[in-house]
Amino acid sequence: MRRTTRYPVEGANSLWHVYKTVPFWKVVKNFLVIQIARYTPFLSLKNWLYRTFLRVKVGEQTSVALMVMLDVMFPEKIQVGRNTVIGYNTTILAHEYLIKEYRLGEVIIGDEVMIGANTTILPGVTIGDRAIVSAGTLVHKDVPAGAFVGGNPMRIIYTKEEMEKRE
């Protein structure tokens, strides 16, 4: 189960209430920083931008590939551990706007995690240390430490113990 906090809305769908939930200028600033970072090939500069302007917790030696899209409204709810790789064009969301509510949730990515290209990570999930997420996966629930997961819907392909036997 994802850990999100639910906020009900009345009337129009929750996206119509967006600037009641997050300041307009925060979204503008975040959008500009994220767009610069998406095209920046310099990993240390990208991590500095995330830490300094978006308040994302990014561990040392973490590599965020080109075109990664962080949550534009609540990037401060994202935490990435040390020596992790986030693959090309991955999307990491900390919010979801629905018809009658919106939800916010922390995303915690552990140390030495490998996330394949074109993955989508939904709010409220934790990806454990040394986990591997296959390319194109929809991460809709927690990933145990050391596991290899993939697919849509995501499923465990190998547990930590099975991965250790394969090495």
C-alpha cells in the first residue's frame, strides 16, 4: 500500500484547485530548474540544482540521467540515496490529482539502487537499498531491498535472496 495523505476537494476536479495547494511561483521556479536539469549532462551540477533549488535530498555520487522528470509541484518530498542510478526519461511523482481528491506522498529511493529508463514512480513508495527496477516499470508499491522488479503492474522478478544466489 502506498503511503499518501488524501485531501478531498469539492466542486471541480482537484487539478482546478492546484494553486490553492501549491503556489504558482513555486511551480514556475521548479519547472524552470527541472527543465535545465533534464538537459544538463553534468551530474554534479544537476544534483546541486536539485538540492539547492528544489530541496530534493540527493545522496553523494548519485547519477540522474538526461530527461528525468521530478515532481514539479512537490519535489521536496523526494529522497534519493547514495550511489544510485536513475535511468533516462524516468518520472518521479510525489502528488496525484484525482477527481474528488488529491494525494501527496514521500518517495524514498535507497542507496545503490538501479532504476531503468522510462520508469514511473508513484507517490508514497519506498525503493529499498540495492534494489533493481527494470526499464519501463510502473512502481506502484514498495520495492524490497535487494529485489529485482519490473513490469506493469510491477512484480517481483527475483527476491534479494534469489539475486544473491545468481551472483
